[in-house]
Amino acid sequence: QVQLVESGGGLVQPGGSLRLSCAASGSIRSIETMGWYRQAPGKQRVLVARITRGGSTGYADSVKDRFTIARDNAKNTVLLQMNSLKPEDTAVYYCNAVPLPFAPWGQGTQVTVSS
């Protein structure tokens, strides 16, 4: 069974940047769309960015023009570059397939934006 391991989170000041990485233990080459999700305390997990095998991307309005998603099928990784971070971006970030998960959810990586 494929495992997903997210990393790269941390504490950052508003306006700062972070780069998240998701490593899959198996191939993601056949997964049409991969995405990054986030779950803030007391809220449901939501999709914030997605990318197809062909490289087409889509973003939630709340992160558009600030976040950039990328995937490397050869390395079975999905990246999320996050710039101009805001306190409301604070959440645990996860990666998985879109619209339905293809593997168990990983432990996620905590992103905290605070001064």
C-alpha cells in the first residue's frame, strides 16, 4: 500500500514563505490529479491546490497567486510553494489524489503563520 509523507511545514511570520514536499512510497504516475489539502483547527479538510499528470493546475481562491503546486512523477513527489503567507493559512497540510484519496492520509505537516 502506498504511503504519503508530507514535510516542510513550520512556524513562519506573515508574509513569509514555505515549501512543502509530499513523498509517495509508490508511483503516482498513474494518478490523474494530485492535490494539496489543508485542515485548520475545528474545520473540515479542504483542497487548496491540484495538478494533473499533464501539469494543469488549479487553486482555491484563497491561495491563488500565492501558492504554486508542482509534481515530479519520476520522483513520486508533489510540492507546494507557499508565498505571502497569512495567519489564515495556518493548518495541517496533506497531499493525496483528487477527488478521492488513492492512499491512506499521511500525518500531514503543520504550517503556523504567526508573528
